[in-house]
Amino acid sequence: MNLRDIPFIQLNVDIDYERLLSEYKEVEKRYSFEKYKTNYSVVKEKYENAWDGICLISSGGELYSDLHEGKSSVSTITELKNVCPYYYELISNLGGDGFRARIMRIAPRESLVWHSHVLEHRQSEWQLTCQVPII
């Protein structure tokens, strides 16, 4: 698949990448990132080696509660609000207030498989998933 063939929506949002990176480094200093745990056997081993994260807005406000597929509860801001206020400002500017959000990392020379949150994870068709690259 050619990257130019992937549909995208260009958003009219200015992002302060230096601030984003600075806050990320602060989170990285103070917290650990946990491995993503998938239920899909085809990618289970790959994701355990490739993908980890920490939650900004999560089920129940826990730092690691949404690093897996499954049922979720009310989306609540986590304690990271005190460490990275700009992330929450950006989430709000993108219309994500009240929705789950996390910082995810992909290990060097690793990748994720193509997937659809709508088709495979029952995400509503009207809901947009935004990925903002930091590094």
C-alpha cells in the first residue's frame, strides 16, 4: 500500500512540538510505560515487543487501564494532568474531551499491523482517532 493512498483529514490545529516533546520527556522521567496487551493471538507477541504506553484519559482514571482491548468504564483524566498540561490542551483542541487518550510508543525498528478501530474494536464510525507524532 502506498502511503499516499491512505485517506487522511488535515486538521487546522497548530501544535507546539517542542512543548510536546518537553512534557513527554518529563513523563518519561517520572513514570514507567507498560506493554500493550492484546487479545489477538496473531499479533500478541509482536505487540508485547513493539508497543507500550501510559494513559492521559482512561477508564477510571488509571494510568495503565486502557493498554489492552476490552470493556471500558467512564473516561477520566489521569494524574498526568499535573505533569503535561499541554497534552490536555491539545486533546481539547482536537475535540477529545471526555474520550480516552494515551501516549503510545513504538520501539525502534518495530511496527504495528494495519487495523481498523471501527471494524475490529467496535469504535463508533463518527469517532475520530488522532495520532500525533512526538518523536
